[in-house]
Amino acid sequence: MTVCNRCGKENQDHYKFCLGCGAELTAAPKPGGDMAMMKTMMADAGSGPGAPLGGPGGLAGPGMGPGGLGPGPAPGMLRGPTPGGGQPLSRGSASAMPGMPPAGPLGGPAMPPTMQPPMGPPPGVPGFSPGFATPSAPAAVRRCPSCGSDVPPSFRFCGTCGFRMDEASSPMPMPMTPSGGMPQPMARTRLSMTLIRPDGSEGGSHDLRPGENKLGRSFGAVFENDGYLSPIHAQLDIRGGSALIRDLESLNGVFVKMTQEEELTSGQIIRIGQELLRFEVIATPEPTPDGTELMGSPNPGYWGKLTVIIGREVTGAAFPLLGDSCTLGRERGDINFPDDGYVSGLHARVTLRDGRVFLADLGSSNGTFIKVNGERAIGHESFVLLGQQLFRVNLA
């Protein structure tokens, strides 16, 4: 369990945000970290005058002892405090990243001028750089075309989404570093839909083009493994810096993340977390044509209700709406969904104002989504929910 630093609530280890207050969760440090590091440093420093620093085989580098390619310092330089009161150079026991030169010998400041200069390159080895081991060739990496996760070469299926990798593309090439500069970021496709994983990281992407773009299980590897998507689910029409998304009579619909307060009409379907809700207006019952009044329970002033949708033509609990507003959440709302970890403690609000009903998100972690009825305009970096997958639309 991960304990929130803000409110102290216990959360599951895979949660990224606290269920109590919505604060971002950070993994607790392992106990005894400083003491364990100190003991490791002392053990490395006292491992003997002939032992290479940094473990068996040593770290190749100037001043790394017998395991390196360059000459090592005198054994006395790797032992305890010097007679003059200097500190032992034990911090060199921390391994450096492959291919990354340390700031100075043993990870500290550069050695004094009295240090013996490194030897020149061995004969017959052009371009040899003393002090750094040649990094081993990286293992081949494959990327899942469905969700974008890295898959080991020996795996036949993706461990994240279960995609069969037999027909996957060749291993992903390692990016090359331009000469004389830092690695340049890869250029992002101008028009695309980027998959957002449940932890907030980016998954695969689906390229788009100006004009009409069909979306569904029949259009792209990123869609084909989502059983909640129809084969032809939606259409995205791109015109300049804006787009129009249209539901093509899909079974489960298209949802767009709200960015501001919106008016609700009777029959509108919304989604918070994993909860699918339908809003309906409760009107005053009218007598039948022959003048007979409809009998029912007393109405204290209900003006609407939210009904949980369980399946097609199957509904669950219904919550009547009373007063000026009604809040939704996991713990602190007028209507709560305590078992849904994707719903914030206080998530959204439904308000009656001037005879009209409005829905607003209250700064929830995962947002409030509204179902598209027919078609809806969206902009750059809008979030669209198709089936069980969340996408960010990139239009610029």
C-alpha cells in the first residue's frame, strides 16, 4: 500500500493519485537507504588494495584499477583516510550509466595535477578512448503496435494488451546521437491520435490525414484489440486546426472530455471514472385525456435523476436530484461511488439554474466525459474516449 503524504490515506500500489485528496502519489523510500548506502561505500572502500572498485571486473576508466583499460592509481589512493585527513574515495563504487563518462575519476572532482596522465591509444586501435569500456550491443527491442509497450524479443504476446507479436515489425532501431550535440527529439506526426495509458503515460499512436478519417477495429492496430469498439465506430473530419468527430451508430458511443461547464438535456449520457450515467428530467405528471390523475409517491421537488447504465437496455440504481445542485464523487459527493478508484473524492456537480441543467467538472483527476450525440467539434489536444481507450487528438 502507498500512503498519501498529504492526507495519510492508504492507496493501492498501482494508483498514481490519492483516492482521498487527489494528490499525486510518490513511492515511499526504502528503509535504511542512507545507512545501507554508507555500509556499501565502506565495504567497497575496505575490500582490499587489489580489489577493483565497483564490483567484480571493475569499471573501465582511468584510475579504475586492474579492471580498467587505463593505468590505475597506487593502491593507497583507494583505501581509508589519508594521513593528511582527506576522505577516502569510496563513492566510486556507484556504477555509472553505460557510455556516459563520469565527471572525474571515481565520480568526483578531477584528480590533482600530480596524477599520472593516461596512456595513449594502443597500437592498431583507431579512435580508442582510454578510460571507458566499450558498451555491449543493446538487446533487440520490439514495440507493440497495439499499445506501444516494449516487448522482449522472446515474448510471443504483448504483456500489456496481449497482442500477438508473431507478425510484428522488426526490432526498433536505437536512436543515433548527432555528432557534436545532444540527442534530438523525434519529430511527432502533425496529425495523429495518441493512446493514453491508465497511468497517464503515452502508448501507441494512430496517424491521421486532412479530411475524413474512419476510426474503429477495422482501422489501425491501435484499435483492433478493443472489444468495446465497433468495426466502424466513428469518423474524424479534420479541417485546418479543428476537427469534427461523428459517431457512426456505434454500440458503445463516443465520449469527449469536458473542458468547461455544459448544459445537459434529458437523455444525455455522461461518464465519470468507470460509471456510465444517464440524466433525465423529472417533469410534473400530466393527467390523462379523460382527466384521471396519475398516482405516485410524493414529490418533494425532484427536477431530475441520474440512472446507472449497466448494459444495453439494462439499468441499475437511480438517484433523484433535489435542491439547487447535486455533487458526484467517491467519498464527498451527494451521490457517491465508493468502489470506483477512477472517481475523485469530489468529482463533478449537476446544477439547476434558471430552469436549465448544467454539468461541471470539479477538478477531478481523470476528468468528466460527455457522450457525443451525432457530431461534436473538438480542438487540438482534445481527449476522446473510444471503447475502453483514451486518446489525445493532435492537430498541430
